[in-house]
Amino acid sequence: MKNILITGGAGFIGSHVVRLFLETFKEDKIINLDALTYAGNLENLTDIENHPNYTFIHQDIIDLVGVRGVIKENNITHIVHLAAESHVDRSIKDPLAFVQTNVIGTVNLLQAAKECWGDDLNDKLFYHVSTDEVYGSLGETGFFYEDTAYDPRSPYSASKASSDHFVRAYFHTYGLPVIISNCSNNYGPNHFPEKLIPLMINNIIHQKSLPVYGAGLNVRDWLFVKDHAQAISTIFSRGKIGDTYNIGGHNEWTNIDLVKLLCKLVDEKLQNPVGQSEKLITYVQDRAGHDLRYAIDASKLKDELGWVPSLQFEEGLAKTIDWFFSNKNWLENVTSGEYQKYYDKMYA
Ligand code: NAD
Ligand code: DAU
């Protein structure tokens, strides 16, 4: 039996990973460690909160003593590490918070795992969930491969790159059994509306202006969050210790084309006149150091472990929009209070 610690399990991707792991690894215990920052929300997990194999622990990974205690007391054998500060715009405003959680927090977890596991590394795993942004920015062609040189360009991606380096350092220096995956942009249910897709859905619903950075020509490679969770589960089960796996959807969109598609789909749902919401598109000041394009080559994961995304983009977007329409309370709860202050400051 495994005791699997999932960090950041109350966040967007983490909550899908917690749910999938409970479904998939039925004999194992799932322990969700989360500091419940503005991005952490236990409402994401109400359906499984009473599951007999599930435990929630409120803990900040910046606290080494606390993290060590959690690993020891719960006899943790496997760690899937998602806890992070995840929003690029916030990293531009407050880079030190990203160093604290993403760098120091990750090293705390590595160190605590190393101390608690000692020489008994049989059936142990430290799985680090990372991002394609560590590879930098592509021009109009080409892809990120697992051996693409790191070239992070925002405080967020620099902090994630640093954490990846520490994970590899613990593998090479101490033999800690690690795996890293680097994924492209996720979207789907429970996505916090500071990120492009849920922010636009929320603003279209409320007929607020739709802030597109720069000329809207930056390209992102979008993957449905449940497909990412499935990829993590596959790699967790069958990935090779010490290896890195890229995860992506081969699904590139310029921001402006994506925002126009969202306008069309949400207008249809609201039975608005054709073209109504596109009029809300407003070009605003570009993000500082805005990476032009990300695109993942995920063929290693397909060839070695057989993972491919299950959903086409239009199907995934339709499911996502339906989820936001069916969960208006969730949306209202996360967009009141602090969010409004953030939004007013960010988009002033
Ligand atoms: P998120 O911001 O929605 O959730 C992050 C979670 O981590 C929250 O529950 C938060 O409370 C928790 N957390 C933050 N700081 C913490 C701390 N100091 N101690 C303990 N918990 C803390 O993030 P997400 O979008 O779900 O991303 C999860 C992971 O996946 C991150 O590591 C991110 O870098 C990576 N990732 C995200 C994407 C994406 O498109 N969202 C793509 C690739 C990789
Ligand atoms: O590539 C993986 C990364 O994807 C993850 O590691 C990050 O955690 C995640 O936040 C995401 O980063 P991005 O910066 O690509 O995502 P975001 O949704 O913030 O922005 C997507 C694109 O949309 C980007 O080019 C900036 C643009 N944008 C974003 C917002 C919030 C706008 O034009 N307007 C906006 O209001």
C-alpha cells in the first residue's frame, strides 16, 4: 500500500489529480497537503472530502519542520508535488513569493523526503509537476523537447526552472527517486479566473471588457486538465526514475483567435445576438517580457507510455463552459473579495 502525498491538491490541477488518484489507486491513501492560498479552494473537492482513503492537511511547504512532520507522521512513500505560485502576472508584481514557494518550498520537500526515506528508497517516488515555460519562448516554428535547453524568462518560469534543477540535483547527488513532467497550458473545470480562459468566460457572462494583452498574437498550446491528470497518473505508474516527460495537446491557438472562439461559444449558450461579445475585446498593455509561443512535443510520452489526449479542443471548451454555467456559485465565491481587488489593480 502506498501513502501518496499530493501537494497543492486544493488548486486547479491538483484537485483533478486528487480525484483521479482516488479512483485509480484504490488501495492507496491520498494525503492532500495545501496551504490554501488565494488559489487553493476546498470547494474543488467537496465530492470526495469524506472518501475513506482521503485526508486533507493544511500546511505550508515553506515550513520545513511542518513538512517533515507530515511526511513522517503519515509514513509518506510517494510525493506528487504540484503546490506552487502559478500565475505569471503575479510573479511580475511579487517575484519573491515565487522564490519562497516554488524554490524554497520544493527544496524543503526534497530535503524532508530525503531525510525521512534515508537509505530505504525501495518503492519511493518524488514526482515533480512542472511547466513548459522553463524552456523559454519559441519563434513561429519548432517545439519544446525534453532535452531543449532551459531558458526561463519570467520570475514564475525562473522559479519553476530552479525547482526542476533542484529535483535533478537530489536525483544525481543523493539518488532520490524522482520524475519530472513539463506540461503546456491547462484549461477546464475549477480553473481560477485570473488565467485567460476562465477570466474571459467570466467577463463574457458579465459582459465586461475582455483584456487581450498586446496584439493578441501570442500562442499557447492548450490541454484539458483531466488529460493532464491522466498523463500524471500514467507517468506516476510507469515512468522511468530520473526521466523527464513533456505533456501537451498539439493544440496551438493565438490568444485573439481563442478569445473570439470563447465569445462565439458563450454567446451561443446565452442566446446573445451573433458577434455581441466580440465587441467587448479590448487590447491592453502587453505583459512585461511576454513569451511569444509555447508548443510541446509529447511524442516521448506517447511512444513510451502510450498517453495521448482524449479530448478535441472544441469538446473540452464546451465541457468547460458548461461547467462554469453549472457552477455559478463557485465562480461567484472565487471572484468576490480579494479577487476584485486583484482585478482592479491588475487591469486598472
Ligand atoms: P493553482 O495556482 O491553481 O494551485 C496551486 C495550489 O498550491 C493551491 O491549492 C495553493 O493553495 C497551493 N499552494 C500555493 N503555495 C503553497 C505553499 N507555499 N504551500 C502549500 N501549498 C501551496 O495552480 P495550478 O494551475 O493547479 O498548477 C499546479 C502545478 O502545475 C504548479 O506547480 C504549476 O506550476 C504546474 N503547471 C500548471 C499549468 C497550468 O496551465 N495551470 C501547466 C503546467 C504546469
Ligand atoms: O504553459 C504553462 C503555463 O500556462 C503554466 O505553467 C502557468 O501556471 C499557467 O498560468 C499558464 O501560463 P500563461 O501565462 O501562458 O497563462 P495565462 O492564462 O496567464 O495567459 C495565457 C495567454 O493569455 C498569455 O499569452 C497571456 C494572455 N492573457 C492573459 C490574461 C490573464 C491575456 O491576453 N489577457 C489576460 O487577461
